Amino acid sequence: MAGNVFTIGNGWARERCPAHDDRTGSLSTRLDGARGHWCCFVGRGHGELVSLHMRLSGLCFMDAVRELVAGLLAHPLSMTITATTHAPRTPCPADR
């Protein structure tokens, strides 16, 4: 989600959505609060930030949480969500 991130107030920021071809910045994220939140105004979804990472990476919940925690531990002052194309979902061991 590089480039064109701007604050829209009340803790929300807007950027281009990596889940689809987005030229206008339809994805809003809120990083404050216990879980964070995201909403794509093109109708592609909304939820907690873990669900956004799951959708973009194709990871199950536990693997997505592990990856996010590892990123926070490696870079505690700046967390960057890396946009990827939709990957096939990889089942967690608990899903099997």
C-alpha cells in the first residue's frame, strides 16, 4: 500500500486498496484501538486488520497473526502492510 496515504480524521487513513485495481484510494484503515479496522468502499469488504492480512496473503488466522506479530517484533515502531496479489489459501494445521 505504498504511496498516497492520507489522514481523513478520527484515526482513519485512506490509501489505494491492494485487493483490486484502485486509482482513487478506496481503502480506509484505522490503526488505533485493540484490533484496528479496515473498509474498502468499492465493496470488497471490511473487518479487523488481521482479516485484511489474511485476505491479501492467503494465510489462515493463526499464520496471519504469527506473521503480523513477527513483523511488530522486528520493527516495533513502524509496521508496514505489504500488498500482495491474492494467493491461494494455505490451510493451517488446525484446519486439517
